[in-house]
Amino acid sequence: MTNVDAATPLWQDIQARTSATPTVAGLQHYRLLHLDETELLVQLAQTDSANTQARGAVPSIELPLPDGGFARVTVTPTDVLAPDIAATYPEIGTWKVFGTDGKVRSGVLDFTPAGLHAMLEMANGDTLFIDPQADGTERQYLSFRKSANAEAFRHGDWSCTTHQQPSTPSFASAVSAVSANTAARSLAARAGETLHTYRIAIAATGEYTRFHGGQSAAFSAIVTTVNRLNQIYERDLSTRLTLVSGTTVVYTNPQTDPYTNSSPVLMLIENTRVMNQVIGVNNYDIGHVVATFGGGLASVGVACGEFKAEGTTGLPEPVGDSFIIDYVAHEIGHQVGASHTFNGTRGACAGNNRQAETAYEPGSGSTIMAYTGLCGGDDLQVDSDAMMHSASIKQIQDYLHNGAGASCATKTGLSNRLPTADAGSDYTIPAATPFVLKGSGTDADSTNTLSYSWEQLDAGSASFVNVDLGDNALIRAHLPTSSPERTIPQMSDLVGRVQSAGEVLPVTSRFLNFRLLTRDSRGGIGFDDTLIRVQNTGSAFAITEPSGTNLVRGGLQNVAWNVAATNQSPINCSAVDIAVSADNGNTFATLLSNTPNDGNATVTLPTTLGNTTYLRVKCSNNIFFALSATSPAQAPTSNDSATLSVNTNALSGGGGGSLPYAGLLLLGLYALLRSYRGTRR
């Protein structure tokens, strides 16, 4: 590895963020820096010869972290621009990065006339951005985390409608085997062995270009958009988008451009005509147009086909992660075969936008093909996480590898070996009781660092968020992290005595299907499923003594718990382990192992305890547990008894809708009416 930045520091802090520092670009928490752009370009130019080098020889640079310090990443050029477009715009470059010090997992950089942009996936699952900020004549840079600036990513009230062409496979057929573990794993393996590259052409209305300040700035924004899309599409789908359109379709005059900016319905027709005439019908695989109307509209499963240009996205402020991830990634997801994944019924989730076959996410959902931030009381968070749900991955892989989408891709074999996943054994657990999903993963490529995410796979009855109807989506997805374990509900909810949307316990006798996904950040995905049977025994497995968190150091402590018939069939838990935590449940020290599950035991507490201490009683051969001094949130069993007040304290939003063509014109009109008081998707 070569440290190309060793001689000259690239970054200089301008001002540390304090309580007196004004909000910038809607951000509350950020780091403001000056970048030596000339030196950066010199250093990035040294990476051009690195494409064919071994990974260990790839040059590296440092990128600033919001809270101070830097993360070191390797830098390799990427071909986001098609060769002829790249030759026309030599001032534009794009790069792929991988972390080397455990802070960053992977990410993308681009440098355009608008400056440097970076999107980095952190090891803890968070997303870090580095974006330029104009301050008079000087360009400054902001380094900020998505998790620390949730309100800056909040979007308006928009909705996406989808147009299903007669030749498009139905949603039902596209997902008929989404939960078939063996078949889906086989498809994922084939997909991960080959990189599919598609030529994408993106046009811009005059209104979009005017918002960005001119043609050069608008085209730069489009390059940043495609580059950031590739961070997700390559990681989750082994699919790359190459931009084959330049400024010839970036229109500057709203009065004379060929688009009706206020009508997404008309723009589908107009974009097909523009792309076929200006770019050439045989010169692109996916077409899209960006605008400033409030919403999104796309035909489903049209890449490579006659209707491949039928996709459009618009926002009054078409910039930033919310626009790129929540809107553009969502609409292009429709074009390559994906439907909606949310199961909520309020706000924009109501009506025909919900697709029953893929309604795997509770409430609004949180992944790209969900409706995050649009569903009122069903919202999980304010905008989308930068990830595809496994149901979306399956749909898109079906279309791009087995369907019409396979016909126009440029296919490149990958030397990357695929990761594996093991979701563990199936279990029977008591209702209304916390539990821990434990899995594992392996990767034959020792330099790859795996990330893990858990998803519930039950597309049942439509429901409000945090409601257990016995067959519906109940548990939300989260961004991948470095841990293969997940506590439900999350430990912060348990010790904080709060109820977050999508983090609630089942109360009915039912089945919960869970999937563990492993990602290697290089296009490889592994997954495995586990089945959890929930048995309503009449009460929760819970600690009844002690009831507080202030315990005596080094003393004897009686521990009592409600067995809740867990020592009987079908759960058959004969013994438990008792442990203590002094760090809010982050770690536990075992006090007593394999003691009878009879509801009472005495333990000796450690001589060193925190101010707040929790005792845990966990079944020795199962995954369920009880935590002292907590009251885990339990789901009501009907929408009528559901509360509208939940804690949407997660990071982000997304979404679009799906309807047959008969309802499209009415929805298009509705979108225009809604645009006067907000945006919709």
C-alpha cells in the first residue's frame, strides 16, 4: 500500500463545531475543513495506474471524520463515465475506496467542477458524507454523519407511482420464490460471481439545471448521483451503472426543453422520445430524467426493453442523499424489477401503493424500496437507509439474471469469492419476551471484511406499525454492522424503557422467519434463514426480583423470575444462565450457569459495578432472555388498539408506489395537486 498523501496534508480544520456555530446546510453536527484540491488531484492522479495492481499496492489517502481524526482508505479509479463521455469531461473523476484501519468499510469519491464528494459506509453501519459548501468565493468542506443529522435528511410528503407495462412480469411472479432459501441462495451466488454493467442515460429538465446553477453544475450533480448509486448497486446487486449521456440532454431553458417538468406522467413518454432520438435507442439500457416536481414515477422491469426510458424523479430541491437514495435509487429500482416492501397502511402507505407479495417491512419500512418518512404514524424513521431489502435483491436479480434485463448487460467475471452465512438453529420462544438472533459468516478472501444484517421475512396482513396480527411484518431491518448478532428489541430500547418503531415483541402464537445477510462490500452476498416459533404461554418470561438497578457490590442477590411455562413443551427450557451488565447491556459477565429454570436463584455480585446495573436471566439452550428493571414493548394485537406515538429514532427514509396503468393518470393528477403543499413519491 502506498501512502500518496504522506508528504502534504490535504485537510485543514477551519472551525471546530461548537454550540455557538451556526447550522450549515441543515446540519447540526459537522466538521468544517479546507481542502487543498490541487494537491488532492495530484495524489488521485497517481491512482490511475493502480487498476491492475494487487490490492496491497493500491494507493491510499486520509479522509476527515466528523468528530476529529482521519480514516485511511485505498483509492482505485472507476469508470462511472463511458469512455467517450470521460474523454469529453476530463476534469471529472470517480473512485472506489476501501477502509484499511477499521473505520470505513467502503465508499465512493468523485471530483467534478463542483468539488469533491464522498459517501462512506462506516464499520458501525452509519453513513459518512464529505460535501463541498460554498462560502463566498472559497469552497469549504463539510464532514458529517447521517446518524447525527437526521433532521437534515428529512424529506417532504411525496409518493412514487409505478407503471406496469403489459410485457412486464407481475409482482407475484417476480417474488414467487423469494423465501425459498435454496433457490434464492443459488441465484445470489451466481449473481455475485458476475458484475452486470448497464449503460444509463440521465436527462435533466431546465428547471433541474436552473436549480443547480447551470449545465456544468447540473451534470456534476448527475455524476455524483450515479457514483453514489453504484456504491449500493454494486454492493447489494453486483450491478454497475455507466453514464453514457453528457450535457446534450441536460437542458438549460425550462421554456424550450422537451419535458413537462410538472407532469411525471407525460415525462415518461417524453423521455423515451428524447433518449431514442438524442442518445440513440441502441446506445443505452436504462433511461431516466431528473426534474423538480414532487415525486417519482417509473415502469417496473423495463431495463433493456422497449420502455427502458420510463423513469423520472423530481424534488423542489433535487440534491443530497435524500434525493439520490430515497428517490432516484428507488425509481431505478423499479426499472430493474423491484416493487415496494412496506406493510404500513397510513399516510402514503395507504391505498394501492402497498404490494402484498413483498410487504416484508413493518410500517413505512426503511430500505430503498420502502416508503420511509411518508406514512405518518407508520414511519420507522425520516428517510431511507442506503440498502436493498433481500426481497428487492431477489426481485432485481431475477430480472437482471433470468429475465429481460439479462439481454443487454455487459457481464464481467469476478475473482471475488462469495461470503457464507449461517443464521443458526430454529427455536421456540415465549411470547412477549426479548431474544437474540445469533449468526455467523465466513469469507475465503481474507482481506474482505464482512457486514451483517437481519431481516424478518413474513409478508402477511397489512397493519399499522408495532401491531402483531399473527402473520404480518413486525421487526424492522437495520443497516449492516460488524456484528452477526441482533437483540430484539434493541438493547437501547430495553434499558431506556422506550418503544421504537419496528422494535417490538410478538405477543401471539406465530412463526417469525428471519434472514441473515452477509455482505463483503465487493458484490458478494451470502444469506441463510432461521425459523422462530413464538408460543403464547399466557405471560412473559420476566425477572420479578430485583426490580431496580442499584445493587450492592460484592453482596448476595436473590434473583426471581416468572418461568412462564418455558420449562414445559414446546419450549422445554430446563436451565438458565444468570449474568450482570454494568454498561447498559453492551457486555455481560456470567454469574451462574446452567441453574434450574425454576424461578429462583442466588448469585454473588461483582465487587465492581456501575451506577446502573442490570441482571439477565437467559435460557441456557435457547435465545430468549429477561432483563431486570425493564418493561419490553409488546405489540397490540389489532390496529384499533395501536398507538400512534412511537419513537422513530432511527436514521433515515425511502419509497415509491406501485399501481396498474388504469390508476396512473389519476395519481399523476393527485401528485400535481399535492405538490402545492409538499412533495410526494
